[in-house]
Amino acid sequence: MIDKAEHLEKNQIVNGGSFYTPARFVEVAAQWLKEERFDSSYTVADTSCGYGAFFRLRSHFPKNRYVGNDVDPVAARVARKNYPFAEIFNKSALSGIGRAMFRLGTEKLCVVGNPPYNDVTSQIGRPIKTARHKTDEAVRSRDLGISFLKSYAALAADLVLILHPLSYLIKKANFTSAKRFFDRYALRRSLVFSSHEFADTSRSGEFPIVMALYAASPGGGLTYEEVRNHPFRTLEGESFRLADFDYVADHIRKYPCRARYTPEILFYTLRDVNALRRCHTFITERCAGAVDVDPAKLAYYCYIDLFKEYARAPYWMGNFDVPFRRKSFSRYAADITALSKSRHPEVFGAQPPIPPETERRVIAYIRSVLKRPKEKNARPCHGVRSISAPTSPPKKNPST
Ligand SMILES: C[S@@+](CC[C@H](N)C(=O)[O-])C[C@H]1O[C@@H](n2cnc3c(N)ncnc32)[C@H](O)[C@@H]1O
């Protein structure tokens, strides 16, 4: 079976969000469902099924009913051919939402899949224009994937086992925008991996994706505080919690505002670690994205400038705010400011030379931020080893 939308041109794949799920993730999904006491009373539905990758679940669960749908008629046709046991529809999953649209009754429903997404926070600057189809008012969102999350709640799914950008969980604005979903579902399992696991994704646009199992939770769903404390595991066997880090953004302004200071120092808008990789830090010309630096907080901005230069942040940190160590920061602030200023004579004028040991000290501080406390008994998620051993060499991306 094919994991790539072969009938589409590259720009159509991007526009339609048609990155199909590799089989190895479906195997992990099967393991998770087995551990959830999943049984044949569930109907399994993928409302944006592409070629039907998730219907491979049938080899583990042969007695369930399988329902699929895709707005792309060719994809729906291929899915029908690949998986004749599944009932495949060809319509927008976001219009006229209700169980009747897929001939579903009151049975238990497990939604699976990998909905299309156009995560503007992860892909800023890329010429992405996701195809829009008729969408019910109740599920409208800036991001197509978030509309899909809301549609699963509208279908009253009992289990939701999907792949989506990690930013939906960890970026407060996204989390709030998907409240209609997260208010009703608890997060049972998660596995974080790079967007490079999909065929033909661009090297520069790498961002973290999470495969997550959610279960309906009538007593109340997921809170942002729970997300902050959730122990995320990665495909490579690493683990992290948002709450393990301090964030510079909690101490400065990230976005432009009316405040003006003397001297005028400008910094480019700070979205997240991925945006920092692509954008300037200190800038000389005022522009729409210019943030006025409060001189009393200059050291924090200098830290961000040096984090961009020296930190080797892992892909899963791509949608984080810039992390730092709050407690020890004041001990390094003067060196950080001096080093960053010396790198920007166009902003700060000529600066005295920086001794190499100062630079080494600052680099050691920045890199120490990325070290996380070791978890007791930490081990990879179930099924991870069968996908990729932590020692495996990085995959070559055919598109780069
Ligand atoms: C990321 S692909 C995933 C396909 C499949 N679920 C998988 O995991 O391999 C997303 C699919 O969503 C489909 N799609 C986009 N908008 C849709 C809509 N409004 N309704 C139904 N399907 C849609 C695209 O055609 C594409 O096949």
C-alpha cells in the first residue's frame, strides 16, 4: 500500500494537507487500542481517510465496522479499492456534521486518522493555502485541523486516535481555540515525532506532531495545566514536560505594542523556537513586526539572540517559547548582554572584544537549559522501538 498521495502534485498535497500516515504509526495505534480494552462494538471512522492508511487496523480488529470519507474523490476511490470492507464517503467532513452523514447510529465510535492541518504558527512564511470547503459555523477555525477536532466532538466520538501538530496542545491560543474538543476529552496517550516522518515534507519546515489518544470524559476534559505537566514522549525515546522549563517570554513583550523607549532598540516579533530559527532578532528598521525593547530588560532579548545562535534545540521544542534558567540567569546577564551586543554593531555600535572564556561560559549556560531532569524509570512508549531505535541514523529527506 502507498503512503503518498500519488495522484497529486506537490503543491496540491500541501494545499489539501494530503500527507498520508506511514503504516508504522498505524501499528502503534493498534497497540494502544489493544491496551484500552477496545472491542468489536466500536465503529472505526476516519473522516479524512486519504488512501485509507488507518484501515490497516482491520488486521488487528477484524470484527469492527469501518467507515471512511475524503473530500478528494480520487483518494476516496483509491481507499475504496484498497479496503473494500470499508464504507467510503466522498464529502466535506466539516459540513452538515452529525452521525447521520456517515450513516452512523448510536454505537460506540472511535475516530482515527490524520486530519489535514495548516498550522500557521508552525509554517509561518511558507506559501501555504489550504483548500477550504463548506464548513459549519460551529467548527469554524483559522486552522483546518482544529475544525476537525471540533467535528469529532460534534460526532460524539468515544475515542479519538489521531495525529495533529503538537502546537494544538502546547500553544495556549490554539488550545483555547480547540476548547470545544479539549473540554470533552482526556489525553490518554501521546507520542511526539517530527513532521519529517511523512513522505516529501520540506527540511526547513520541520515541526513536531503528536499522535494522541483521547477518550471522552463527561466529567471534564483536558486543562492547559494538565498539558503543561503531561510527560510527553518522543519517537526517539526522549521525554519532556512543558512545566520543566522557564520561559523568557514570561518576562518580556513578544509582540509589538505602543510603548517607546530611549534609546530605541528594536527586536523582531518572537513567536516560538521555530520562528526564531527563521527570523531576525535585533533589527535596525521599524517594521510591522518590530517590538520596542525595554532597556531594563535588554539582557532577556540578548539571551534570545544568543539562543538562536548557540542552542541546538531539538525538533520537539519547535513550538515552545524560548526556554531559559530563571534562577541562575542574573549571574550570566552581564556576559550575555556584552556578547550579544558585540554581535550587533549595526544596533549597538562597536563593542570591546569578548574574552573566549566569557563566550564559553554563556554557551554552557544556554546549552544547560536544554538538559532536562532525568525521569525515574523513563522508557520509550510502547511500540516506539518497533518504529525506530533511538540509535538509528537521521532519515534522508527526499525533498531536500
Ligand atoms: C493528512 S491527509 C490524511 C489521510 C489519512 N487520514 C491518513 O492518515 O493517511 C488529510 C486528508 O484530508 C482530506 N481533506 C481535506 N479537507 C477535507 C474535508 N473538508 N473533508 C474531508 N476530507 C478532507 C484530504 O483530501 C486528505 O486526503
